[in-house]
Amino acid sequence: MPDKLKANANVLILGNVVQVKIITIGANQYVTDPITNNWLKTTGLIDPRTLSDPNTGVAAILGHIQNPSTPTDSSVDGTPCWSIDGTLDAKYLTAITGGGAPSGSIVKVTTCIGKSDKLPYLIKMSGIAAKGDTANTVRTFKLSKFGERLTITAPI
């Protein structure tokens, strides 16, 4: 399973949404400071191996969606896909969120699956999935570059 991740994230800091960059290589994790844009070594970010693990990652999330809607026509960054809404028990997000949601917490999920390749291009989750979340917390994962070789190196 891949042990590297490179991502952009929008985070809420003091009531303002700011964009940060994230790089994870094995146990080494880095994030950009939202004010200076300098790279900082950190801990507690997502482990990229959890995203590709069939028991904890994208496949587990998609496989546990309840009450799926009828697919509707949509697209993600120009890729035609089927958008499907549903619900998901927050326990299936523990590997991604770190857990801490009250038992039985249910989040709303929207996913967009490629029409021609059946790959997940978007997973959007709304609700309480971890300690500190509110009903308005939203996590959106946009996936891309399937099958491409990428070089991810430590920034510092």
C-alpha cells in the first residue's frame, strides 16, 4: 500500500478557512504554516496507508454507505461521474478522522463515481465523525491521478 500522500486541505482557523499543503511519507508528516506558508514537521495527520486499506479506507467507506440515492449526472474537475448521496456510521471513518464521535453518529455522504472507469473521484462527508466536530463539519476528499507514478519528497 502507498505510504506517501500529497494533498491540499482547507482548514478552519479562528473562524477563517485557509489552505494548507500536506505531505506524509511513512511516519514523517509535514504541513505548511497557514500564515508564513513555510513547511513544518508535524504529527497526527492522516496515514496514507489507511486510504488504500480495504478495511479502513475508501473501499470501506463506499461499501458501508446506507440508503444510497439514485445516481445523478455530475462531474468532478471535468470527469463525468455519477453522484450518489447516502449516510454512513462515523465508526467507518475512524482510520481517517482518529475517531471520538459518539457511538451511533451518522454522517451524510456524497460520492461521485466515474462513469467510464468506476473510480471514486469525490467523497464528501458532513456531520460529527470525530471529537470536536459539529453538525456543520465537512470533509471532502477529491481523488485524482489514478495509476500515475508520482514522486513525493520531503519538503524539509
